[in-house]
Amino acid sequence: MKAIYKKELRSYFTSFLGYLFVAFLLIFVSIFQYLYNLRGEYANFALAVNGTATFFLLLVPMLTMRILAEEKRQRTDQLIFTAPVSVTRIVLGKYLALVTVFGIACLFVCFYPLILHNYGATNYAVAYTTILAFFLLGCTYMAIGMFISALTESQVFAAVVTFIVILFTLMIDMLVAMLPTGHLLALGVLIGLALIISVITYVMMKSKIVTGAFAVISVGGLIIAYLINEQWFDGSLAKVFGWLSVQSRFSLFRFGIVDISSYVYYLSMIFLFVFLTVQAIKKRRWEA
Amino acid sequence: MIKVENLVKQYGDFRAVDDLSFTVEKGEILGFLGPNGAGKSTTMNMITGYNSATEGNVTINGFNIYDEPEKAKRCIGYLPEIPPVYPDMRVREYLSFCTELKEIPKKDRAAEVERVMELLHVKHMQNKLIKHLSKGYRQRVGLAQALVGNPEVLILDEPTVGLDPMQITWMRGLIRSLGKEHTIILSSHILFEVNAVCDRVLIINHGKKLVIDTPENIIRTLGGTSGVRLVVRAEEEDFRMAVGSLPNISRCEKLSEDVGEGLTAYAVYSSDGAEIRDRLFALCAARGFCLFELGAIQKTLEDVFIAMTGEEGSTI
């Protein structure tokens, strides 16, 4: 694990990618600090971080696109997956390297609120809890990006898909607001989702029995639930899509609302996607 | 020691490897032979634990590769078909990463890097970026990687592909010397190579085992009738008549090779595989044909392979 971690970290800082990432992130924070805090004269540094978070769209794929796709393309995965190291430890080594590069950038960001000290009172508590949430949000996106990189050997494909997925999480609240609220429609959308998940599990597992059982149970369950009590579907879509809304949880922090459940949510998402990355690699070894 | 039992790899409806079983004893070099696409690399990827098998078991020094992967992998050095090197790393940096990856104790790492660099003659390239190396040097660095930690079992997938003739000879010598202490599986589609280097040969086609034996035995048992090549100074008609008078001769062919002014080369085959050189010598002496050369025609593995798979052209 340590060998992989050190190798990844070194490769980020010998290929300029790491420096570029840190530089871009700090430039975005600087621009937003200038716009909101210095020019706009808001005392809340969280606004600057909040603005920067949108640019994970560009920053995250930059760092994650090559992390596993490149190993596969240049066949070095044959070295690391035949070494006496488990897949989990390899993935963790890689993920920790991503987190470290991002963490270095966040450490620099920690100095920014101090600049505002020259201009008057700032709420440091809000600033630093937001930076922590910003860090966890970024780590969540990194885990998602790493997972996508594990699915392909094309860096470009990994970058584009990661971009689209992050864009989706940014727009999801807007999309949910646009959704009609009818119960029958909610049922329809949920059945559609269940079927989509069935198709994905079929593609991943190639098992007709498991997929069929999942589809029948989930769709049947939804219909029965609807027949028993229609009211259960009240606002159900907003709730379901809310689970995917990685970004909206973050935006609360700028108001000084420290929501512990959001921290927990991010940690769970990180765990989930690191786990999925390990599974994706193990599954590929069955197929390839 | 490597033990492969009933190994199967299935891709959808296609069986890439079909019920393959064999063992390789300690200190033995097994040549793994088959046309391109026969399932050699797939088998090697399963032995090293890179891919999973659909069915069957692989045991390395008593450790099952799927049940105790880390213990089993510690005994294996693997050189895949394409050397698994990072183009943006320097040679020394890469090998030093490999020692750490393979969990060599920290105090031994530097010495281990020196050892493999010297063994593969890449020390003078140690500060070069791997992407600037030639194919031959990349292959050497790849093999150096496999030798890190001096693992007991070496799995080498076509180690001489892309090397020039000098490097091939050197590489074969190195593999032979490694074979004294290591258990080696070496894949190739060049028949001469396995013949020259290996103790035993396993031939597969379409994922199925055709035969496993020593190269000599394979040639002897499957080689068919043996022939004799001789160079004489004689009128063709006289010679053919004289040979025709001998018993148990199936055919006599005039070879097209140029052996010198007034000389002709012939290949003579006995019909029952019996020794005919003595009789041919006596015949030439009696008839006054001047005999310049006389020798048995060696059946090569290549002939055997073509005879067994019936797929001429796909072998080389």
C-alpha cells in the first residue's frame, strides 16, 4: 500500500499534474475570495469556498482520470495485481494519494481566511467548518472519479464521464424541483429506476436469476406499496434524488449550519465508492 | 513447484482454456508452446493470479493462488507479454518501486536493485527514463522486475519477442542458468527456442493440452519415419537404382540445396524407421560412389507441431 501511495504521489509531482491541480484550485479560491470578500465586501469566507466547489467539475477529472485507466492501458496492472498486495490495499494506496494532493491544496486554502483578518471581523468557525466540508466533498468526488477510472482504459472517457456525473450532482436539485409531484408518476419513475438498476446489475453480474429476482421484488414491492397506501409516495422522488445530491449538502455550511449528518454522508459515499472500485477491479479479473 | 489442475477459462460461449492440468517440478524449465491465440497468455495470467479461473486450481509451492493469493504471489516473478513498466519512471526508480511493492525488507532493497540490474546488464541505463529505452532494454527491465526478491517460480511470457539475435542468445543463456535454481514456465511460439532451453515441453492448441513430454521424446514418439541426408558424387540414375535395390527404403528425394560442383544431396527414408546409414555407407563403398556427407535428418518440434495440429502457417 505504501509503495503504491508513494509512487502515485511522486508521479503527480513529477508530471506537473499535481502542481497544476493545486495551482488551479488556489487560483479559483483566490478569484472567488476577491469577488465575494474583497470586492463584494462579504465577511463570510465560506462563500469563496462555495463558489470554488463548482469547479470540481474540472479539477477532479484532472486528477482522477488516469489513476486506474492508465495502469490498464500500459499493462502495468499486470505488475501490481500479481504483486503480493491485495486489491483493497492497492486501491486504498491510490485513493490516499489523491486525497493527499487535494489535502495539500486545502491546507493552503486554510490560510486564506486569515487574509480577511486585515479587513475586520471574520467568522473563523464558519470558514473552517466549510473548508472541512469542502475537503470531504472533494474526497467524495475523487472516490467517484477513481471508480469511473477503474471502469475503462481510456483517460479521456474517464474524464468525460466524471465530468458528466459531477455536473449531474450539481444540477440534481434543480431537476428535482422541476419534477411533478403526482403519486402515480412517482411510482412510474421509481419503477423505471428499479429497472435501470436491474439492467446495470445484469451488465455487471451477467446473472439472469439475480437480476430477474431483483427486478420482480423491487417492482412488485413498489406496486404493492402503492396499492396499500398511496400517501407513502408523497415527496418520494425528492427524497430518493436527495440521496444523490452530493453538492446541496455542502451549500448549507456557508450559512454556518454545521450538519454532522452531512460529514457522515460524505464519509459513507467515500467508503461506498472505494468499495465499488475494489469490486469493479475484482470483477474485471473474472471477465478478462 | 507449480501444480495446475483442470484449469478452465470461459468467455461467454468461448473456452479459451479447456481443462488444462500439469505440474512443473522444482528446478525444471517447462516450455509452453502453442500458436497465437492458443490460450498461453490466458493460462499464465491465471497461474499468476492476475485473472481468475472459471474452474480449476493453481497451486504454487503448496499455496493456492485463489485461497492464499498473497503467499502464493510472493513465490512468483512474472514477465507478461508486454513488459509492465512505467514509461515515465527511471530504471532504478522503477526497480526500487518493485522491491517496495514486493515487500522486500527495507534494508535489503538497495542491494536487491543492484543485484537485478547487474544480472540483466541494465546498470548503465539506471538513470534513463524507461520510455527512452529500446525494446530490448525494456524487456530486460521487465525481466529484472520479475527477478526482484529472487522468487522461486518464474513465469515468462514470450521473453525473447522483439529482441535482436544477439540479445536472444544472451537471454536464452540467462534463462537456462536461472533454471538451475528456479521453477520456470516459458511460453513461446518459436519451436526452436523451447527445444534449446526447456527440460519439458507442453503443447496446447485451442486451450487444450496436446502433449507434455521432453523435446526428445516428443520428436521420437511422434516424429514418424526418420530420414538420412547424404551428399555423394554419382550419376543420379545410378544412385537411385542402387538405393532402390536396398530393402526397406520408402523413398529417395533429391534435395535442391547447392552442395558443390558435381555433388548432389539426397534424402533417403526407411519404411520402418530402422537404421539405414550403415547400409547406405556399404552401398556407396561397393558401387564406388564417393560419399562426402552422411547424417540423420533431425525431426524438429516444428514438424511435430504441424503434424499434431494440422495448422501449418499458424505456427511461426
